[in-house]
Amino acid sequence: MNTPAALEMAATDDRQLAGARHAVPLTFRTAWLYWLPPALLALGLALVFLNPFIGDWDGLDYTVLSVRGYPSSMALGRSLFIFFNHTLYRIAHAFFGVPTADAYLIFKWAIVIQCPLAVVACWTLARDLTGSVRAATVTGVLIAVSPVFVLYSGQVMTDVPSVLLLAVALTIYLRGARQRKMWLLFAGAAVLGAGVNVRETTAFYAPWLLIAPLVYGWKFNRRDITLASLAVLIFLIVALSGFAFWYLSDPTYRLSWHQWLASMHEEAALHPVRPRNIVPFVAYFFLTAPLVFVALPVAAWKEWRARAWSPLLACAAVGILSNLLLFFNYSTAVNWRYFLTGLPALAPLAGAYFVRAETDRTGSSRWGFTYAVVGPLVITGVMLILVQPASSDHFNKLALSRDYYEQLKLLPRDAVVMAGSQTVAVTYWRGIGAGDWDVIGIGGGWPGSQLDSVITNHLRQGHRVFLDADRRWWHPCGWRATELPVLVSLQSRFHFQRVSNTIYEIKDSGDATARDQPQLEGLLPDNRPAEVKKCFTVSKGN
């Protein structure tokens, strides 16, 4: 009989954590009081920090590709993410008349909906690993308040969907290994492979396919080795088949993929992997989930002392390995969101530790659970107070891509545009059919010392070239600042004609009608000391 007293006893269902025996085992349905609050917390934070437009640069690219139904040239194509969105768009466009310009709203709200589902999936994984709904609830809260998880819960990005699929895959495969059920084992491997088609770092969890059976007592006999080998094979087929299809069957995709690969080599040259990258690596790891990061060493030691190589510790070890592998990619030194990769596997260990430690300290499982939940909630309160203003400023800058179309309407539809950080906006509006603009991009697309010749070639071919000198689009920080001296040098090589307050048409030096002065020197870091002081410098050169 599920009386209140029985349910309270069942809530302390991990004897190792609370020292209590089961009265009535809680099913997922009857445990709703434990998984629903973290899910609602995640949804609430996603709405508070909802991006007013699409999100980061990659999100604009994903939006265009999702509308077209074409895989990304990045990595393995993100095909599951893109074609899922494309299906949503086709349905909304056909039945509800949603215009292409509003397609991003479909994709963004799909992420918002997946946000609480991802927390519930992580809660389920933690409950299976710890045997405790209370440890699982603390885990869910730790995931829900992760700054990276929160900020990307309202953007058209792969972060939240990858957490959702990863947690589902790990849970299904864990149950298959624990129950020795072949179909669960293979289903978990397939879902993990599908996750690679949302974000490629999911592949870092491939060792779980071999480690999980071992920690659940599988032997090195023919049957067990065959099952584990087949699971790995299924994972590889699902993970790689989409990319292999497009790469082998579509010459255009193959060319664009090699162009992306070349740009990655250029980016890697700008941000080489070196020992000093350990500083941003640790900083971003910490910022992703501060309490999880701080608890990991002690939590791992305590778990080892209590249960040695348990499924909980083994899963966390795979999560640590996944994050450590990030160090060998240049992006880790400049972007914090990749550290969400290890969080679904690391948070359960921290959640179990916090519940156990607080229960031991207070002598009460109920108060121990309460205090374990309060910590992450305090972090959330501080984040809402301190991060929200900066986050709003960041989001407002991202939303300027939505309004940049008003600037593009001032230019010919086939113009060549240099717009700094708004290069992505030009690409986006072109991608959804608003124009046919070409760009001279920044970052991997920046021609460097060849900028003069690139512009000259465009002019010789009859193309009109425009520069938006708005200082908001030309950042004076880190590696982006190295682009500015080359930009300023254009003044000695070309003439300029004003189109708007910040936009100039670049013309040949022989054009006597173009005599406007863009005063590009104002873009140099030395002339923007107030902005330079705000540069984020976790590591030298960042």
C-alpha cells in the first residue's frame, strides 16, 4: 500500500546512502515528486535565458541547413539534428503556413521542450547508477543549473539534444548490461551512435560499450564477447553511415567537407594545443558545473573506498575521459560549451556524494537530501543575479543578426560584404533566400595579408564590395584583433564611398568620386581601451 509513510521510506531507497530499506520501490511514475521539480527548474531557467533570436554562429548555420534539409559540412554532418528540425519545419510550413523567416522559432522551441526531457533522462540515469531517487534528484538539479546547459537551452544548438540522447543511450545500455538483455544492449548502442549524428563528442562514450558489461560481471566467454562486439558494430554503423552516405554520394557535400577541414587546420594553427591551454581547460570545466567539478576528486575517492569499481564510478570515469579528450582540440581553449560532454556521466557521482555527505553530517536522510539540493539552488540564485545582465548583453548582440537584414537591404542583392562578426548574419539571410550576397569572412575565412588581392579580384570581375565598419562587428580582443591592422591598411589602397552611417562601398583607388574617409583606425585595440579592458583573458592569446 502506497501510504505517505511508505513512500517516504521508499524515497530513501539507497541503503548505502541513507541506511534505510525499501518499503515500496518507486517506479518512474510514482517518483514524479523527485524528477518533476528539476525538470521544471530547467524549463524555467531556459525561459529566463531564452535567446531572442537563434543563438551562436553555428545556430544560424544549422537553421539554414534545417530549412534546406542538407547536412552540415562540420565534422560528421550533424544529420540527425538537422533532419529532425527539417521534418518539423516541413510539417509547420505545410500545415500552418510558417514562413521560412520564422523557421528558427520552430527549432528554438524544440530545444526548449527537449531541455526538461534531458534533465529527466539524466535523472533516470543517475537513479539507475545510484539506486537512489534522492541522489538522482540532486543530479537533476546539478544538470538543470549548469550555466552552459541553461544558456544553450534556448538556442538552436546541439548541446541540449546531445545531452538528452547521451543520457538515454547510457541508461538503456546500462540496463541491457545489468539485465543481460540483448535487445536493450543493441538499442543502447544504436542510440549512442545516433547521438554522434547530433554532436560528434558523443563518440567519446564508446568505451562505455565495453566497460558497462565488465562492471556488471560479464565474463570473457564467447557469448559475452560476441554481444559486446556486436554492440560496438551497431554503434559504428549508426554513427558513421549518415556521413558515409553523403560523403560518397554527393560531390558538393564532399567538397564542402574538405573546405571545412581546411578551415579547421587554419583555426588550429591560430589556437595550437599547448600546455598553457590547461588554464582555460580547467576554467571552462569548472564553469560548466562548479559544484560537480569541486566534488569530483573526493566523490571518486569515497566511491572507490566504499564500492571499488562500481557502475557509478565507471560511468564517471568515462565522463572524465570524454572531457579530457577535449583538451586535444583547439576549440577547448576558446569555447566553454564543449564541457557539457562529460556532465551527464559526472553529475550522478557528485549527486550521490552530496546526499551521502549531508546525510552523514546531519544524521537525517531527509535533511541531508534538503541540504544537498540547497547548494545548487544557491548557485542558481547567484547566477541569476550576476550572470543575467552579462547574458542579456551577450544575447542582445546575438539578436542583432536578426536586425541586420535592414542593413543588407541597403546593398545590391549580389554585393560582396565584409561585416565582421555579422558575416554569419549575411550568410543566414542569404541562406533563407533573402539575397545572393557573397562575403569576405572572418576567422577561418579571413584572407589575412591577401585581403587586398581578394578585394581587387572582386572589383575586376565587376562585383561591388562593401565594408561595414561598425565597431561592434570588429572585436578588439584576442586572435580577432589580429584582423584589424589588415583591415585598416585598406585605406591606403582603396577609395571609399559612404552608403550609411557605418557602411562604405570599396572602390578602386582611381575612382575620384569616392572620397569618404571611414577612419578605420578607430577599430584598432589601442584606440578602444575601454573595450579591451572587458576582454575575457582566461589564457594568454585568448
